Amino acid sequence: MSTLGDARLTGDERIETSFGTIELEHTFPTDASAQLLFDQLDAQRAAQGYLWALPLVGFLTWRERAGKTFGATQFGDFVVYDSLREKRGIVTANLTTPYIINFTSLAEGPVLIDYPAGPTAGGVLDFWQRPVVDLGQTGPDKGNGGGYLILGPADDATEFEGSGRYVVQSQTVNIFIAFRVLTRDADLMAAAKNGLKLSRAGRDPAPARFIEGVDTEWSATPGRGLSFWQDLAMALHEEPVREVDKALMAMLEPLGISTGEPFTPDERQRRILTEGAALGELLVRNIQVNPRYTAPYWPATSWYKSFDFDIEQENDTILQLDQRATWFYEAVTSTKGMVHPTPGAGQVYMTTKRDDRARLVRADHTYRLHVPAGVPVAQFWSLTLYSEDTRRPYDNGGTDIRSVSLDSRDPDLQFNDDGSIDLYIGPTAPEGAQNNWMKTIAQDGWFVYFRLYAPTQSFFDKTWSLPDFQAI
């Protein structure tokens, strides 16, 4: 008897493994061992396939559930996510400004967008959640508005030269169009909505239809178990296979997931896919908490930049699987302004899961975050609380946005005399700190995003930094 660590792999041998005993006879795996090895091969591939598929499944899940919840099923339908219940369905939703969001297919031809001028941040993304083009302040229109033409993977861009629009091409058939108005001015919001138009190429732009005021609970968190793979199969049925994804597609084919083929897994495939999804989620959750591909942004803290990879999701040598899995497990969307902010423009997302003693934060402890004065932002900052289970805004029974998100524009926040502020997270608020507190409940683990809107130079040169949470 041997183990994998000291196996000879020749002659007659019995090898004890974590998944069973493998027998070799005259160097060949026995027929009894063959199925054990196939099960192990497919389980490993399913877990890795889970990590690979996260961005695609995240968007497919959102599209399908938004269609059912809000009735956003027609071309030109934009859902306005404004209330806490509307936003609480979105994975790590930003709670400080309304979202205006549309899912569109390019299968019936290119899409024209007439984009409004004003203080907005947005973008068009493909279904791997990669930016096709930014819109608004970080886009080519620079906040002045303009016309965009979005081409599908097979469209010929030369046909549209001289159109007077910003012409871009998506590598996927499905796209995501979204923007936020970076102000609470109702007139600017109304102007942005009135100025937004959408149409197919060759037709006159038509006003968008805005679906708003639905105010209901819902969830866009990808499903667990077999439902995750059902959503992946649906997405792959609609999308072309990119060159960079062929190896992963080959790994999933023996498990019944293949482009253009119905997903009808047998009992063995269902078992392995269910186990693979659970293992995949555990693997990515560990990477999320302990991102070994990077280091904390501020030395001697546990604060990381949430989006810490290239917007293309690859570089000259690798597809950034671990990096993007971390982000797309706990979040959705990416834009140039989120990934490559510059002083005075874009946004920065900082996150932490540990306190000042490097201990994982707990829902049954209360913590203080001391935010030093002079937060380096040209616009505002916010601290938002999320559930580790759902990765959506934390459901602590609160009915207003400030129950799970505090931001520097809030007139009820209590600042210290020197301009700093102490914020609290935990099951109970310290005496006199109710307005600066967000509640945690039961065993629902939590994490935060500290967002800086239009970060200024002292963020980039690190002369200003956040300390870790302190347990109190």
C-alpha cells in the first residue's frame, strides 16, 4: 500500500487516496479503479469550471431574475433601482445613487445609444462583464453626452465608418448597459432619463422605457448546486466560444455542458456538478478572504483594492482566473473608471474581512472604523455593509438605505471635532453612536466596501489611509 506522495505508479500497486483506493495491475488502472479516477477528474474540473464561469453566470442570473421581477423583457427596457429593496437584490449594489440598467441582445443587429450629458458614470459591458466602452465622465464623451454604436461579435465595423458615433464591438451577443447619476439633483436625473435613447442600427433612436417604483425584495445572487450549471448552459447556448475559453469548455463537456447542446445531465453528472459547485464556492470564498495574488493596499492593514486585475481579465501570459473569480463572486460589473481611476475621476472600491488583529470579523461582535479627516475624494465617500452569504446588501431588518450604507453626504452622521468620524458595525450600537452604526444579526457574516468617488492624489500616493476595524 502506498499514497500519492510515494506512489511508484508501476507494476502491481494499491494507492490510498482521499477519494478511494486505486489499484494498478501490471501498471494499468483496474476496471474497478477507472470510475473512481473519472469521478475525481470530473469533480476537479467542475470546481475549476465554477470559478471560470462566475462572471458569465452572474450576468445571466441577473438578467433572468430582473426580467421576472421587474418585467424588463423588451428592447429598450431600463430598470431604475432606487429603493433599498430594489437594490438589495443586486450583488454588492452601490446604495448611494440610483442605478439605471438594461440587458440587450445584439443577435438582431447593432444597437445605437444616444447618451445624455451630465454628471454620470456608466458603461456597456459584454456578458463576461468586461467593459466594451465607458459612458459618461470616464467615457469618450467625457460627460458631454454623445452617440454610441455597439456592434456584435460578427458585425463588420467598416460598414459604420464615418457614422459620427463612437463605434465599439462586443465579443458577446448579450450586453449590459448601465449608468448612475452622480448627484441627488432630481432635475439632473430627469434630464438624464429624458436624454437616453436606444434603437437598432438603421432606425431612429427611441426613448427608453423606465421601469421604476417596483420596490420589492428579490435576488440576483447566482444559484447554488445544479441551478448554477443550468444558468451557465443557458448562457453558453447564446454566446460564441472565445479562443481563451476552449480549454475550460473541454473540461465541462464530459459533464453535459456543451455549446449548442441541451443540458440534460444524468444522475452521475448531477451529483458531480452539485459537489463541484459547492467545492468551487468554498475555493473562491477562500481566495476572496485570502487573496494570495496581491497584497493589502495600505501596508500593515487588511484593506485590499476590490478590483485588482485588468479589465480585459487577462494579460500577456495568463487568463486572470483567481483575480476575476474573487471580484465576480462578491460583485458584478467592471468599468474603466472602476479599475483605472485617475486623480479626480472614477471610483475606488476598498474592502476588508479582518480586524486590526488580523482576525476575521464576526456578526456577534461590534467594531469601530475610525475614518481619518480629509478623505481624499472630489465627490464623496461611502461605507456599505454586505452579507458574505448572499454578497448582497446586508439584510438586518432595516427599511432605509442608511441602515446598511453610510456616506459623507448624510446630514445625520456625527463627525468628530477634527473632521474624522467613527463608524460602527455590530449587533448593538455603542451609546450615543446610533446614527453612525449598521447592525449585524445572527451568524450572517459580513464585509464592507469603502468607496471613494473621484479619489484625489493622496489616495494614490498613500499619504492618507484607512486603519483596520477595531473590536470594542
